Amino acid sequence: MAVSLTRPLAPDPYSLLPVVPSFTLSSDDLRDGERLPDRHAAPPNANVSPHLHWEGFPRETRSFLVTAFDPDAPGPSGWWHWVVVDLPVTTTTLDRGAGALHTDDLPPGAFHLRGDDGVTGYVGAAPPPGDREHRYFFVVHALDVEHTTVGPQTMPGAAACGATFHTIARALLVATYQR
């Protein structure tokens, strides 16, 4: 018996969190609501993290957490593709490719967590072939602390959960992808 991958669209995961003010997230690579370019998808594509830039966050912001999450992945918990922790408040841009392993593109003190695939750094879109279109939430969380209490071995979901209690504003951009 074949398993059907057709299932209802998952809810917007951020609509389930406490309401916080928003700010602006833009990208030279992504457009909100549009298809993610192939170069930002997982191998055999280039698997390059997109350029992200944010502005208009609250004056009280002390640091940022950046995430890329697919709530439409098979299974009940979605899939974490990228988590960058402890970005200083002076950082308002991640250049294209900043999610690469062993990169010096992150400011001192900031670091990548392992995504759900076990890789530290960015892993691009990889919905199962033939599955419906997936949404990829690229999110910048403005935090009220300079440093989170997570370490490099922290699981992405745990980092996101902990950040919820320190998020004072949030910016998001949603791209889609289907194979």
C-alpha cells in the first residue's frame, strides 16, 4: 500500500506564538510568497544560504536569532534548515552564503546550530519529490538579551522555544519550493 504525501497545509507556526511587533526583513535573493531560487535548495542544487537584511527593530533589541523553518515537512514537527544564534544587535545583514560550514561570515560570538539533518549551518529546501509546495519561513527574532543560553549542541526546536520568551519583535519572509 502506497502512502499518500497529500495532507493539509500546516498552520503558520508563528501565528501560534505570542503576538509581538514586526519589523522589516528583505532579501536580494528571496521574495515573500514566491518560489525559492534553486541555488538556495539542497544538493544537487548549490545549497547556498540567501542574503537577508533587516531594519526597523525595537531600540531595546540586544541580539538576533535567525531561523529557516519548513512547517510543511512530513511529520508533526516540521524541519529546521538553519539557525544562527547570538548575532549582535549591530548585525543587520547576512550575506549570501553566510550559512556555509566553516565560514568566517558570522560576527564574533555568533554561531550556527545543527539543523534537523544534523548539519551545522544552512541546508536548503528539500521537500520530498512529488510532495506539494512547501513554505520556508526565514525569520529574524529581535531578542531582549545579548546572549542566549544555548550552546552549539542545542537542538533547533529548543533554541526557538527558548527564544520565544525573549523575542520582542519578529520579521519574516516566506518562500516556497517544490520538487
